[in-house]
Amino acid sequence: MTFISLIKGFIGTAILFLPRQVNLGGWFMTTLSLTISAIFTYICAIKLLNAAKDCQGKDYMDIGFKAYGSLGRNLVGLFLVLSQTGFTVAFIYFICSQLQNVVSGIFHTEPNLWYFGLICFCMFVPLCQVRDLTKFSQFHLLANFVIVIVITSIFAFAAIEVGEKGWGEDIQAITPVTWSQIIGFTVYLYEGIGISSKYR
């Protein structure tokens, strides 16, 4: 489970978006963008670890303070808030859209997406008040188990689809209109580097 936790932390649940993104970006553009993003993420992670060791900092803001003083600390804090807000909004939108799809499939109606957003808000706000994350350890294990099931299911259904219908004729190396979307996605895919606040 530790391995799955690391995969979830550093690759994140964005892996569930990957099949759709390959379709939007094209197989070559997606592969290229994923590789470049992984290399840059690795380099940045190593540099951050070395910087934290040199300045004996505990988090990103300490590194910013060591490099540029109070301005550096404030800027790092600001951009951390902005980046995590973006990730959070994207993830909540994903949850809401999936819930909308489930409800639409069962009841043959399409409720407003904002209703699901309100439900998520009512659920997440109380959870954010809990400061001791060890209280969620059992749910963490359950989440790991569910992620393994989902990833296994994706691979299984993909293998069945390819086995029955082949790779398809409309698969492109670079999708002309939507290829640029994959660039932002590949940065988001390695979100775990951005959400880590401690190095030691």
C-alpha cells in the first residue's frame, strides 16, 4: 500500500484522465509532453531538495525567504495558494461531472452541475477543519484500494477493446485542434511534487 500511496501522491488521480487526454493530444504529443514534464519535474524536485538542505528550510516558503527575503516568502506562498486552488477546482469539477454522468445514466435526466458542486462544498468544508490527518488513515487505505481497482479496470477494458476492434483508424500522432491541452494536463499529472510541503 505504501507504493500505491506514493503513486497516488506523485502522479495523483489525474491518471484517470489520461485516456481522454491521449485522444485530445494524440499519441505522439502525449508521450512527448509526458516525458518532458517528467524530466522537468525530476530536475525541479532535486533542486528543491538541495535548496531545502542548504537553507535548512522546512517548506517552500522557507526556501523563498532564504533566497529573496520576505518578498520571496510571500510570493512563494501566493503561488502555492494559486496552484493548489487550480488543482482543487479541477478535481472538484471532475467529481461533479462524474456524478452528473452517473445520475444522468440512472435517471435519464441531467441535473445542473452546480448542485453537485454544492454537495461537494458541504462535504469538504467540514473535512478541511480536521487538522490531524491520521484520523483518515483507514479512508486513505480504502482510497488506495479503489484506485488500484479503477486502474486495473481501465487496463482490462482497454485491452478488451483493443483485442476486439484493434487500435482504430482515427488515432493521430498529433490532434490538430486540441493538442495544446495535453501540455497543461501533463504538468497537473505530476501534482504530487507541488503539494509536498516538507522535505525531511
